[in-house]
Amino acid sequence: MQPEIRQIEAKKLVGKYLRMSFSNDRTFELWRSFMPHKKEISNVVSPDMYSVQVFDSIPDFANYNPSIQFNKWATVEVDNQEHIPEGMHLHNLSGGLYAVFLYKGLPADATPTFIYIYTQWLPSSVYELDDREHFQVMGTKYSNIDPSSEEEFWIPIRLKR
């Protein structure tokens, strides 16, 4: 599995977030809270949804710690920050260089793909993790219950120093 390397501009996202860890995963709770109110967001750019992880510092996946805390966002992209619905927040997604992996399969079965990315692909590449958001783009081919589901995993990278 080889990624596409992409440079992107910053994006404005609107949604909700929760503080969590891998061992205390609150993703279902987050999306259950967000989805009924998604239609209240105006100026939406596309039907794509963004699941964004904001770590306090660059995570060390080689020495994996399942209790590391981070903010996880359930969002959509907007073209301006006017009219943010009550209970939602703006997140300015950093632009920059990303390795983009296309994942096909049930979202619940994605862990081996992430293990491959962080323990095999990344260490053998000319890149290292950068201190920016990690995110998934869930487009029109995404389904949390369909084994033919597709989503993109965006990993922030920079050339190794």
C-alpha cells in the first residue's frame, strides 16, 4: 500500500470535538452527537466529512501508548466561519504535506492499516511525522457498516531531518 503525497492548503472545518485516548475511545459518542446537527451548518463545501485527531505533540507510535490524550473532531469543511451553530466550533485545519492512504474496508477493521503506516511505511520512507493534525476524509463511498467502504487516511509528514 503506497500513499499519494499531497500538499494542501489550510481548511476551515466546523463541528464538535471530544477529548479522548485510544484506550478510552469516544468516537461513537462524538459522531452520534454531531450527525443530527450536521444539517445546521451553512456554507458547507462538499458532502465529505472529516474525522480529525489533534495531538498535544508528535505521537511516538513506535512506543505506542494507548492512554495518550488527544482531541478528536467530527467536522465538515466550510467556505467561511460565519453562522457556526450553537454547540459547534471552528477548527482551522493546517495545510501542508500529507501522505494520503486510500483504505477500503470496514472502519472497525482499519487498525492493521494504521499499524502498517506507522511501523512499516513511515520508517522506511524519506518522511517523518510532522506536528499537525491527522485526519480521515469520509466521502460518498464511506459507510461504517459496508465492507466495500472507502475513506482516506491523511498523515502529516515532512522530509526526515
